[in-house]
Amino acid sequence: MNDLKRLYQRYQVEIEHAVTSTLRSGWWLNGAVGKKFAANFSRFIGVSECVLVANGTDALELALAVVTKRDGIRGREVIVAANAGGYASCACWHNDLIPHYVDIEPASQLVDLQSVLRAASADTAAIVATHLYGGVVDVRAIRHGLAEAGLSHIPIVEDCAQAHGARIGSDIAGSLGDISTFSFYPTKNLGAMGDGGAVLTSDAAAAAHIRRLQQYGWSSKYHVGVPNGRNSRMDEVQAAILDVLLGDVDSRNGQRRTILSQYKSVTGRRLQFLEGGAGAVAHLAVALCDDRDAFRTFMKERGVDTDIHYPVLDCDQIGWADLPMKGSENLAVSRASVSRLTSVPCYPDMTGDEIEQVCLTLREWETM
């Protein structure tokens, strides 16, 4: 499904120079390299503040902690999609919040806007808009609907873990909500060589609160000013690597889109690839297939890997069965989709021969 060694080989000279310079500086946490990447990434997204944290899950937890504890925010429910791998659900429970699951659109598998608006109420503390698979949720449409319902106070958190560089119109994912979160897990569209995450916003007060929470709640060294802090930092080496790779995000996203377009050109009858919109970045090549098990066997026999993102809805995970949640009975599209989802390889470092092999195999499946 991916080969990260190829990524390293493509950028080996630049990465090794950046990493060596960072190591020789003797400053490996909270230094100039991290500040430089944070400034460059916030500029890329189009917001004023970027706080680097240890991983994308921490980013979600910290963002929810900030937006749901403000004066005037009521309720404990957080509206989330049930099909997005469980990360937002975990962030809710770790903040003593209740995930309120809503349904999705069948063609994109992104959260359904009307389902969000029907679920929104005085009990809603926040909405998490997950830009799944590289598609983009129309956050501005959600804002408009909330305003019409008299609920414009509800904050929107964008989960951009799979949407680095994705756009809706001229707007980039991460600049649309009150606060946004990113993961830099190695396989992301912008991935580190280890873990990493970030919280972005143009709200200086929110960013300042995140910075306190990410370092034990300190107001100054060894002096705790706010409760519920933790240790969540990105090291300088990962920031150096990410700064090298940031400049090519758009071009590599273009390569992803081209690969996915080739797959779509040979399918459509037995296999339907998801539609993420014109600004989607093809983080994954995900399709719906009525005969998924047979398809995966067929592909494996012909030397093509497949995977399932994600095989279990959050609300159906056995280990979470006793945790508080809401809305699991209103997920018709989510439940109809989960047994049909499958993914095939789609990453910028695939060779032309590999892409052609996948296309030929997909075409063969379609014509059986």
C-alpha cells in the first residue's frame, strides 16, 4: 500500500542535511527549527498560529479541550462522523465529552451536512468536521446552517489528518473552522519520519491555551497555571524533515490525484471510487465494492495489495461499547458502506509500471 523508503530516497540529500544540521545544533526540542516549520506551515494553511504537538490524536484532544471549555459553550455532546477510525471519538472521551454520531454522504463518505444540522442543539459543545480520505467537508455551509438555527456559537474543529493541502474552492482545509488539527504520521500527505501533529488557529488566545496545555499546564517554568496539561511536543528532527517536505505537498498531491483519476477511468460498474471534490488530495484511493472479499482475493492473486479504511464504525467497537455515545441508531449510509469499503495503493512514489499494473487488474475485475 505504500513504500516510505522511496520517499526518503527522493529527498535523501535535503533530509540528511536538515537532520544533521539540527543534531549538530544541540537543540532538539522547542527550538528554532520547530518555530520555523510552524511558521511555514501556518502560512501554507493561511492562519496565524500553529502549535506543534506529539501526534494528531493529541492535537484533537487539545483542540477539543480548548473550544469546549470556553465561557458560553453549553452541553457535552460533540458531533462526529462514526466512520473515521475512532480518533475523534477518543478525543471526546478523554475530555469527558460524548460523541454524537451522524451519518455520511454515500458518494464521498464525508459527513452529511443535513445530518450535522439536525443533530446540532443546545447540548452540542462542538462539531468535528473530518476531511476523510483527502476530501473536504463544506465547513462554510455548516456555519451558515448553524447561524440560521441560532447556533452560531458552536465551534467547529477541522480534523485535517488526511487532508494536507486539500481545498474547497479557494479555501484550504484547516483555515475554515475555529481550530484545526493535523497529523504528520509517516503515511500522510505530509508525513514525518516518526510521529507528529499540530493545532492551527487564528485565535491567539486559543493558541496560547494550547501551548500551556501541551507543557503540563505551565504558565511559566514549573508553575502550573491551568489544569489538565500534559507533555506533547514535536522534536526538532521531525520538524526539520517536515519543513523539507512541505514545499512539495501540492505537487505530490497532484500526483496522487492523477493516479486516482487513472483508476477511475477504468472502473465504475463493479467498483466505485469515492468522490472527494475538485480540491481533494487523494490521501487514499477508496472505493465501494459489493463483493469486497472476492475483490480483495482477486487483487492479491495478481500482486496488488488492498486494505480497509475503516472496517468497524466507532459506535460498534466492542471495547467502547460501555462508553457514553449518542446517535448510533441513525447511521443508515454509514452502516450500508462499512462492509463495502476497500482501498488500493495510491501514493506519489509509485512507478508507472505499478500504476499500470493496478489499472490493468482493476479493468480485468470490471470486465469479469
